[in-house]
Amino acid sequence: AVSMSRQVIEGGDGVTPGHMGVSQADAKKLPFPDKVFDRVLMFDVVEHLHPWELHEALLEVRRVLKDDGRFIVHTAPNIWYDRFAYPIVRRLRGAMGQGAQYPKDPRQFLVSINEHVHVNEQSLWSMQKTLRNAGFKGKVWLESPPQTWGRSPLDVMRRFVFATPPFRWFFQREVFAIAAKS
């Protein structure tokens, strides 16, 4: 990922030189001065850090973020999806003849390596608590990749569970947050 990021940044794509860069560092010990960043992005990192590591990393983000800065997070999967909704989805897909695409262990779905590297998957509430415990406040929400909706009874049901609490807390697969220092 770092080499890909370097290629994008070195290419520039019309961005003013000197306004972006890539650094490789331990998330728990960022090599930057205090209050230097307007935005800090953490995409697909949370689930790979043990809870104690995530807490230390969030404290570092808070340290390097300007007082009016924003911290933007994406993590997947929503742990409630894997624990509670995936078994239902798997059974339904099996009944539709698509069972081979849905392994018993949801961590093997799409990217089998996740079985071994996801150590701290979040829910809506655990992400809120984790951010709050590190001195952040903000909005946490659930979404899923874009869906193709038809008019079948199954699609009507899918739309309902993706949109309506409490079902959406289980069926939305990804956790997002935009936070500021509290």
C-alpha cells in the first residue's frame, strides 16, 4: 500500500507539490509534531490493531490532529454482521443456489486472509466507545457497499433490513466515523 501511495503522490495528478506526502510509521508512535494535521484518515486499519494498540494509535491521532481537525475512519466488517446477520444471509444465499460463494466462516468471505489478521472488528457502539475513550466526539454510522435492488420480494426485504433499525445495526457491513477532539 505504501509503494502504491508513493506512486500516486509522485504522479501528482494536478495537486500542488508539497501539499501531500507518504510516511511509514508505527501508528502508536507517529513521527510528527503535535497539532500538525487538519485531517487524519484511518481506512481499514482499526480491525488489524488489538484493542490496546488501537487505543494508543488513537491517542497519537489526537495528539497530531489540530484542535479544529477531523479524524475520518472506515473499518469493516461490522462485527454484528459477521456474528448475527451473515449466518442468515448464508442460508438464504444457499437456498438461492449461491451457497458456494458464502463460506461458513464470514472472515473467509471475499478475502480469506482476514481470518488471520482481523483482531478487533467493531460495531456501531464499540466504535463510538473506542473513540470516546480516546478523547474524540463525532458521528459513527453503518453503511454497506452499493447494492443492486430489484423488485422481487427478497429485494424489498433487503431494502427494509438495510434501512430500518434495529435490523440495519446487523445487516450493514461497514463502520464509518467522522470525529473531532472532545
